[in-house]
Amino acid sequence: MTRLWLLWLLAPPLGRAPWFGYRVASVVGWLAWQLRPGQRRILMKNLLPFCDGDRERARRESLRAFQNVARYWVDLCSLPYRDLTEVERDHLVIVDAERLAVLERPGPVIAVSAHTGNPEFAIQALTHRGRAFIAMVEELRPPRFSRELLRRRSAAGGKFYEVNLGGLRACLDGLKRGELIGLNGDRDLQGTGICVPLGGRMAQLPRGPWELARRSGAVVLPVFTHRDHRDRLTLFVEEPFTVAHTEDPETDVRKAVERFAALLETHIRRDPGQWTVLEDFWRVHGCG
């Protein structure tokens, strides 16, 4: 319950003055990096393959990842106080923005991203383009804390659901209405993923986003975000595509996962400290 009380206590001042919150987050991230050597080692291990085995670089990037995690919480606190019609103009740099034209066409769209920067914040900023937004996120403990995070994530207009049957049902209904669905493709929370190359190793990435895209015929929009030390995100928009629908569904899904894995590796290698997966990724998701 400590986290919940801290959230209630700190959210109003940090949310109303995010410029100050991001400065505090840099210090908090540095302190956490110093005081939690076990977590620091896990982050270094996660990032080492994307730093070409350079342990000193992985160490530096693990500090940046800690600080970016702290900045994410400032994002979350600020959502209820943001005017999302101004976020794209003032806080978002979009690379290959012409690819967002897919949001202006009829039909369902699934934005697939990863734990880099803060994709949920960037995608919500695009909802003023006329697409309602639904996302599924990891269920946390205790349940009361998880429900409070869902409420705050949804404060800007998007709808967030936990990864369960209820969340899946909401996404399917949203796709039928032609809404924008947001999913992450770098952590296999269900344990049913597909083993693909990543960072010179093999990792099990989730199949859910791609099975959903194949089943619905939705256009997949891969997006990745990188953040600076201030209140600004860069949104990289990759080429939209559809998942093949042949008589071999397993091959269709595998090819989509492999395509996403190649994009994910490119973006993590570009700036490893943006990848803020805190679990021991290679122990939990390593395979092959």
C-alpha cells in the first residue's frame, strides 16, 4: 500500500508542475540506481547484448533506464492535467509522420510498441485525430494499486484494461468499431509466445498482438518512443503492414513477430537506456 499512498500524495504537485517533476525524477532515478544494486545488475544484463557486450556502456545505460522509469511516473501523474490537443505540438517530435495517415482511413488499427520511452503517452496524444484509443497493460499487485493506475492512465481519454479475458474482449469490440488498439510486443506476459532472434540471442515475444491483427484484418502500426531528460518524446513511426492470412496461421504470426523483433532491436540499439524492462528479461523470456 506504500506505493498507493505515495501516488496519492505526490501525483497532484508533480502532475501540475511536470517541469519540476522531471528534474526530481533524474535525481530519484540516480538514487535508486545507487541503492538497488540487484536491480542495477538486472538492467545491465538486459541491455548488455544491445551494447555489443560492453559492460561499462551497459552500466551507463542502466542508469539512464532507471531515470527514465522515474520520468514515466511523472508522465502518469501529469495525465489528468494535460491538454492532449497541445501535447503533439509542444511535447512530441514525430519521425515519418506521413505514416500516421493510416489513422485517417476507415478500418481497425493496432499500434504495437515496446517499453521504450512512453508509447502510451505518445499514442494518447494522437487521439485528437479522431480515433478512440484502447490499450491492454500488465496487471499489478495489489489489485487496488493496479485499479488506481488504470484510472490515471485513462484520465486523458484512452481506455486501459489489464491483460485478461475482459481486456481482450474490450479490444475485440474496439476493433469492430474501428478504434485504435495499443499493445506492447516485447514482453510475453501469457507465456505462449514465439521464439525469435533478438540482440544476437533468442527471446520469446508475445503472439497476441499478431493473432489479433490476423483475426481482425487490422492494420499494424509499429511505433517506438524515445525521451529526452525534459518533457519531450520522439515518436518513430514505422511502416504500417497487415499480418498475412494464409492456410498456415503459425507461419503468418511468426513472420510478423520476426519483423517486429528486428524493429525492436534497431530501436534499442539506437539508445539502449530507453528500454525500461525491469525484470530479468533473458531469464524470463530467453528461449532456444
